Amino acid sequence: MRNKAPNSQSTKSRSNAQMQAANSMLNPGDEAAPGTPGTGDDICPECHGKGRINGTPCPNCGGGGTITRAIGGA
């Protein structure tokens, strides 16, 4: 009978925690979590990189002026 690696569960838990943290940082305009391979920052098409629309934070980019886009077919 094979034994599982002693840290296999904790590794899985860390992966889930990291995924949840990344997903919580997503804005509606993001196509992927920041730092995902095959992605890059792009200027928000809604506020044109200003981060604000009519004096309020842009709902598409969360007020940052950029969104994360898939590049190169990612």
C-alpha cells in the first residue's frame, strides 16, 4: 500500500487559498488573475486608463485604470 506524501493535503489547501486570493483581486474587466502566465496589463477600455468615470471609480477596472488580458492565445 502506498502512503500519501505527508504534506499533500496542505499543498492542496495552499493552492486553493492562493486561487481564492487571486480571484478576490479580479475586477469585472479582467480576463484572468494578475500574474497568470500568458496575460498582461492593458488600458481599461471603459475609462481609457484614467481609473474614474464621472468622478467615481471605474466599475470595469476597479479604479486602477488597467485590466488583465489574455495575450498570445492564452
